[in-house]
Amino acid sequence: MLTNGLHHVAILTNDTDRFTAFYKDVFEATIDASDNEGPVRLTFVTIGTHTELNVFEINGNHQAEHQTPMFGRGRLDHIGLRASSIDTFDKIRDRLINAGASDGFVTDFGPVLSVFFTDPDGLEGEVCVPNPDAESGVRNPPGTPAHRYHG
């Protein structure tokens, strides 16, 4: 394989400070740089060892206000983040619930557990972690409740 993961996802927002506060509070992301010069504000939000969100706030651009249902959003539908462990997954899940960004439902996809969230700009995301209760060869459809959280 010639690549080793995702480098960044570029995201539009109308409120960089609100956006970065959410990702700092919930995911302990770090803000590496922010350029406030001119009509475009670009901020780099590190969310993993080699992964960042490149957040653009552009004067007069209203694309961040347009929300459509999942799988109707065009080429980029949602972002998927990987928790570093089941313990951090639980911590993130609790923070998402406390922030009002998720109902906390955990899907058991078989090899992976997943919780969905919506950030302050309406961008939907998912946090995934390897399932410690996975059974070899078992894959489950979306909406399958994870017994460790719903059982």
C-alpha cells in the first residue's frame, strides 16, 4: 500500500471558533494554526497522529448553511474518526451526548462499533473503534444495537 491513512478533510464553517471549541472539547483535538488574514480564515485542527481537519471560514460563502440528509450530500457525505481505544470511544461518546451532538446509540457492525454525531455546523460524523466483542466473520447491518451499550 502506498498510503498510510487520511491526511485531512477540508470543511467549510461560518463560525471557526464554535467549530474548533467543539472538536477540542469532545475529541481533545489541537489547533495547530489559524490564518485570520483576508476574506478566508484557514484553521488546522489535528484530530489524529497524521490526520487533520482543514477548516475554512470564507466571507460571503454560505455553503456551510446547506444541509441535506445522509447519502444525499454528494461526494463527501460524512467523516469517520477512529477512537484510539474502547476506553476513549466511551469517553468521546459521553462527551458527544453531553454536548447534545449524539443520542449515544452504538451500532455493532461486527468488527467495528460506531456512534454517530452532528457537529455545530451540522456536519455528520461517526466515531469507530474495533469491537472487543466481535465474532469472527460476523458483519451486521446499520442499526444493529451493540449489546455492551444497549443490552
